[in-house]
Amino acid sequence: MQILSAQSLHKSYAVRGKSLVAVRNVSLQLAAGEVLAFLGPNGAGKTTTIKMIAGLVWPDRGSVRILDRDPHSNSQALEWLGAVLEGSRNLYWRLTPEENLEYFGVLRGLTRREARLQGRQLLERFELTHKRKSVIQELSRGMQQKVAIAAALVHNPQLLLLDEPTLGLDVEATETVKRLVREIAAEGRAILLTTHQLNVAEELSDRVAIINQGAIVAEKSTRELIQQFSGSTYQIELEMPLDQERISKLEMLGLAIEPTRIHLNDSYLLYSVLDILRPLPIIKIDKETATLTDVFLQIVNENRDD
């Protein structure tokens, strides 16, 4: 089921008497249970796009639909939207987690009883019950982020906007938040993730959309995009030096050889090489694989105006 459909969004601003285009012809789709990493350098148009999706900024052209309703003209569309802003800015720091969840639940249309019940369930799920009466500013950064996610979920939205959900967290808190994101997606919610931590985006996302200078310059499944930019070079590391007979056979294949290491630029030769090496002990076989960071930098540099 399609949760989000943003079609041909365009937005420009008047700056010193000139028209500055912030977003040009951006289209994004997001299905239930899917995590889309929306990536781009600073000033690329991410924030403006997200504000248009959230109904905070009117597009000059184009349309946004959340479960087929327009957030700019139909308030019900906003009831299906939850957001977590970087730095836990969507929490009141002098209130407790319990009070925050009740407040945001009522703000989103729940009764006080419903908000209180839903808040307790979320605090239990996020292992925060023991901190329910502590003020937010006294909690650790990781706990604050979990409360922020709970506050975004208290009214049971179908679309969740996550902005830098793991920024500033330690390793343990980061792993906890990533686990929660996976669980939330598995429940059938659509998640639009924005982050500069590309290793987190690579791990969590099903698809990637990269925006640069206001336009989408790449959009594919995360796996396909990384495969597209990965090479076909293999490196085989051996436990002991090669004997002369094997060296001669490998040289006939045109391979680069070191005493305990072999480099292949042609994946079709891999099994032939393994037959020659049999039964020598192999420590590891590595394939040259790009990371999402490699992909992002290459795409952005290729689409940069000189």
C-alpha cells in the first residue's frame, strides 16, 4: 500500500529581488513497511522538500498525498504523520516522558485517557517505564531520543519522518534506535529517513533518493545502487606463500601475485583460481564493494556545477 506520494514538487524563494529555486521537480513515493533514505548535502533542498511533505510549506507546483489526502488542505492527512526532529527538538525538556506523551497525544486528537494509555504502552515497549516521571533534561541522550520516537508514534501514524535519529548517540544507544526503526517499519509504517550518517542510512534503508541542487539525481534500491558502483576486483589472502608451480599457472592467467596474496580483476576467473589453489588454506576472499558513502560522494561530485 502506498503511504506517501509526492509528485513534481517545485519551490522557489525571492532572495534580494531574485528567484532562488530550492526544489525542482522532486517526486518521491513511499510504501507501507519501507524505509527511504532521503540524502543530500547541506542546502540541497531536503528540508524544503520535507516541509512540503509535512504541510508546513506550500509547493509552488506539484502535489503531496499521504494515504491519498493532501496535508495542505486536509487535516486528516496530518493525523497519519509523525516526526522526530534532530536534537529531540519535538520534546518539552521540563516535562517528564509521561507528560510529553500525554501532551502530544492530545495535541494529535487523542483523548487524555487514550493518550495516557498509549503513552504507558510505548514507555514500556521502549524500556522507559522506570524513567516515566523524570524530566527530559535529566535523561541520557539515548533515552531522550527514544522518548522523541515514542512521542512521534503516540497517535499511531502511518508515515514517520526521521531526521538524524542517531546523531550524537553512543554505540549502545545507536543500536537501540536502529532496532526500533526496524521494528516500526516491520509494523507496516513508512519511514522517510534523513541523515548525514550514511552508514546508518545504508543499514536501515530499503531505497535511497539523493537530492542535489534541488533535484533528485539518483533513486534506486539501496542494494542496487551500491552494486552499481561496486567493482569486480577480488583479493585472495593465503595462509602460506605460493609454490612456484602454482605461481606459474596463475601468471598464465595474467594475475597480479604476491607471496600470500592474489588480485583478480575478472570475476569469471575466480573459480579457476580456486581450483589452482586447492587445497591450500585461504584466510579470506574480499570483493571490492562500495559503501553508500562512496556512492553518495561520487554522485554528488558528478552533479556539481563547476
